[in-house]
Amino acid sequence: MRAYVYDDIPGDQRKPHDSGQLVTQDQLKELGVLYWQIPQKDGWEGEIDKVAKERDYKNRDIINVTREGLGEAYESKIKGFFEEHLHEDEEIRYILDGSGFFDVRDHTDKRWVRIAMDAGDLVVLPAGIYHRFTLDEQDKIKAMRLFKVRTRFRIPPRNHGGS
Ligand SMILES: CSCCC(=O)C(=O)O
Ligand SMILES: [Fe+2]
């Protein structure tokens, strides 16, 4: 995982948009974003189960975001993921394969912090944080989604003055 301030330069959302200003794990924690690295090797499921038990995540599923996997739904899914939104509960993702970017609003609510994730990265976005997701130029990701509750509410995207 690598986090940094998003460069806000117009262009393909899949590009890194790396401003070069790194954001540390502690700074992510100040935003309520938690991170674990759980390498994809023997016993990784047990490590996930430990975190799930500790944080009371009762349900999980797998999502495969690829052109092949989603077919016609691909474009609309990609668009929807990248619309700035928040949830009333945490968003928990463990990356099994591929890679992608989670962007979260920082405390100024003006800048994006981009969190570049790949296999073995577990992230928890706190309830109420404005965020979005995009694939990167690899154009595929497979992730485990964990949930405290079965039903998830998504607060519609806001028009944040265009950025
Ligand atoms: C990394 S999984 C795809 C993104 C996603 O599940 C979400 O934005 O809710
Ligand atoms: Fe979300």
C-alpha cells in the first residue's frame, strides 16, 4: 500500500495522480482509515478471521472487478465506484488480486488522499468518510468485502464543486 496526496490534474482516473506528497499510515489513522498488510501466503485467511472477529465483521463476499467479469455492467460499475460517496458503516476491503485506488477526503475536505492498494492489503474506511474507488491501469481487481451488517446504505454522491 502507498498513500499520497492526489494531484488533482485532470486526466484518466486510472493514472496514479501522484503529487509526490506521501501520506503515512499514522496520518491515515488520523482520518480513521485503518490498514493491515496480510500477505497472500499460508494462513492468510486466519489473519483475516482474527481482524473480522476483533472488529465484529459478520459477513463477507468476493467481488471481481474486471471487464470480463462484469461484462456490460463494467462501465456503470466503474463510474459508480468513482462517484464521491459515504456509507453509514465501514467499508472494509481485502485485496486478493490485482490493484486499484481508494481516494478519501482529508480533514480539509478539499484534498483527496489516494491509497494505492494491491494483493495482501486490508483497509477499513470509517463510516461517514467521503471516498471513491477506481481501478488503476492494470484494469482489474479481486477483493474480499467484509461487513458488520448485511444491508449497506450508500449516501448518494454529492456535487463537490466538480473536483
Ligand atoms: C476493491 S472492491 C471494488 C470497490 C468497491 O467495492 C466499492 O467501492 O464499494
Ligand atoms: Fe464505498
